Amino acid sequence: MFSTGNTSSEVSASSGEGGHHIVGDASINDIDLPEMSAPPSTYPGSNFYPSDFVNVLETSIRTVISNHTSGALLLLSISNLSMIINAYGHDTSEIVIHDLTNMIKSMLSKEDTIQRLQRDQLGIILSCSYPEDTVKVMQRIHTMVQNFGRDNFETASLYIIGIIGSVSFPSETADANDALDKVYVTVNSMQSTAQRTYESTRHEADQCRQQMGLANYFFKAVKEKRLRMAYQPVIDSVTGKTVHYEALLRIVNSAGKISSAGALIPVAERMGMIDVIDTLVMEFITEELRHSPDVVLAFNVSNLTTENTIWLNAFEKQIKKTPEIASRIIVEITETAAQRDLRSAAFFVASLQEMGCQVALDDFGSGYTSFRQLKALSVDMVKIDGVFIKDLAQSSDNQFFVKTLMDFAQGFGLKTVAEFVETGEVAKTLMNMGVDYMQGYYLGKPENHRSWLHEGEYKKE
């Protein structure tokens, strides 16, 4: 595919479970995905495209099979057609499509076909074209599209962003509807790459099926109330006492086995479920704090949630029910959230602090937060990315970098937390460097029970 414009894994079973990437008692393989039913044998794929084009494609496929040759279906999408319409109007956009169609047609053979399939799409059938020839044709079309505005319009501000994908027949498909589906998938996946044939997307099919299966599994777990929290202690590096716990999401499979939900979080984000997950976690935490008046809990929110005012309003309602719990809440956001949208992240942080909560910047050091960003966010503490902590005792480079990060943070009056503290040697190094808090397997693993509770106190499964 050509783009002609400028356009978690879980962490290893070790220590601090930063962000949603968390360690569990079982792996992703413990998740029992449901069997997928077979797709229908027929489907109305051709209804989405002009029937005459589909008929020509079917004929071309039959011909290459009969002649033992090869052909290709190309799909050219003008991804910024709406921009062109907005800037220059409908008539100009139609001239662009019309002239572009004629220019491409002039470089094709008489046996080839080009037709407008949708408002912003052109379909091209190469009646006799082997894969290496198809790539050359795509390159020529790419160059033509890229130069179209400059060569054909008086104004240099008209620029076309075109994405072209291809599927070969009969090697990759011998059915017209299937060819149209596959070329559609090709064009609509990874649009930043310069060239894309269907072969390069084939391996992604299994991953897509798995992600949709995981999303359904996650949704079912939510519906059946099979999500719960685990708690990992965060230790004061001077006194050795637990100052708070980080709450980490767990999922219980149908056999009752508890595992990390970390691998499912990116799926939840992609499938539009993360607001449900983060709302459930928020409700778990606030309910827990109401029953445990002496504990302080930290929890993570997705980068997407930092821009979600609905979640923020729901959280405020929870705080208003019992305002005294606010001071015992630490909400963790990642550096990525700040870099994604600093203004939204700063508003999110300020709103939480106004309610009386603390905010921690997680994975500090992974994105090289600038002086301006840290000042704008005004968080209460930073959690140094565990990648710099794990080998701290043996790496002078990491020691220098961590000390620089600590000085940077402490210059703002912020508390520092070191994650992934796995050995006594690392803990001692951090204590000598002056870190405020430590978290990791050496100091305490995540536990599926509430270690702060005593016999006879509130317990909840």
C-alpha cells in the first residue's frame, strides 16, 4: 500500500506492575476463549460495489485461471477527499476524481479496467499482471497521485493523500467478493506504510480474530463479575513500612484460576471497552476505601481515560458520597498521556487534586518528560520506569540516568517511587541514592487478599 501524504505484552513475572501491564498467577493461555462459529457460505459483498465492476472482476478471475496466468485487483482510496471538498468545494473534488481516473486509465492496457466504486475509491482490475508487475503499476500510480495537485492545478495547496492496496488472483483468491474484501482490508490496515499488498496483511488475520475473541471474553468476565483486584505494597525506603498499596486488575477464568488482566487492557482500549474497565476499577477502589479507613490505594487509568470527562464526573460523584476517602487515593497516569494531549492531562490532574486526591506520573523516564510538561502537570509523585531499575546495581549508565531523573523530580518537590525492585542489592542502591519509596517483588508480591485486614474485619471476595 502506498500512502502519498505525510501522514504488552505483560511485563515479566518480576516486580512493580506499572500501568495496566501487570503480572498474574497464570498466563494469557489460561483464558478460555469460546469457539467461533463458521461464517455463512454466501454474503452480499457485491452489493457494496457496482455490479458491472464485480462482473468484470469475476470474468477476469475465470480468464486467468483458464489461461494459467495471473491478475490483480487494486483499490485506490483518496483518504483526504473530505478535506478537498471542504477547501475547494464539491465541483473541484469531482474534477480531481475524474481527471485522476483518466490519467490512470491512460497508463493501463486496453484489457484493464478502472472504475469509481465509492465516492473516494477507484477500483482497478489488471487483467494480466504477475505480482512483480503489479508492484510496478502501484508505484507508478503512487507517483502520479503524489504529483497530481502540483501538476494539474494552479494552486499548490491542493494535495492528495492516496492509499493503494492490491490482491493477486488466483494465487490469493479466486472469488470476486473475497478479492474485494481482501483489498479493502489491505487499504484499511497500517495506512502509514508506503506499499501494501494483501500478502503482507495475511498474518494479521489470526491476530484480529484473537483480539476480538479476547474482547468478548473480557466483556463476559465483566458481565459475570469475574474481575477483582490484587494489591502490591509500596514501601518507605527509610522506615521500611508500607505507605500504600497499588491495586492491580485480575480476572478469574471459568475454572476459578486468577490471572493478570494486563494483556487484555490494550484490547479493551482498541475495542472501546476501556471506559467500562476503568469505571469498574474506580468503583472497586472507592468501595474498598470506605470499608478500610486506614489504607491508601493507588490505581492506574488508561491514557484514554485522562481525556474522558464522563469518567471524571463519575469519579467525582463517588468522592462526594464519602469525601474523606479522597486523601487516600492515588491515581496513576503515564507519561504517554501527557505527550498525547498535555492540556487534557493537565486538566485531568488538576481536577483530581481539587477533589483531594494525589496523582502519580507512571513510567517516568520512558518518554523523557520535559521541564515544561512536568511543570504543567503538577503531579504529586513520579514512578521511575522499571526498565531503568531492574539492572541498576550493575549498570552505571542506569544509575546516572535514575539519579538524574530523581534530581529532576525532587527539584519540583515531588516524591519518587522506584518500581521493579527485585533484589536487595538494587534496594540498597536506591536507598543510598535517596529514593522515597520502593515497589517490587523483593519487597512484596501482589496478593489477591487484603493483607491489611485482621481477623474479624471486613472481608469481601
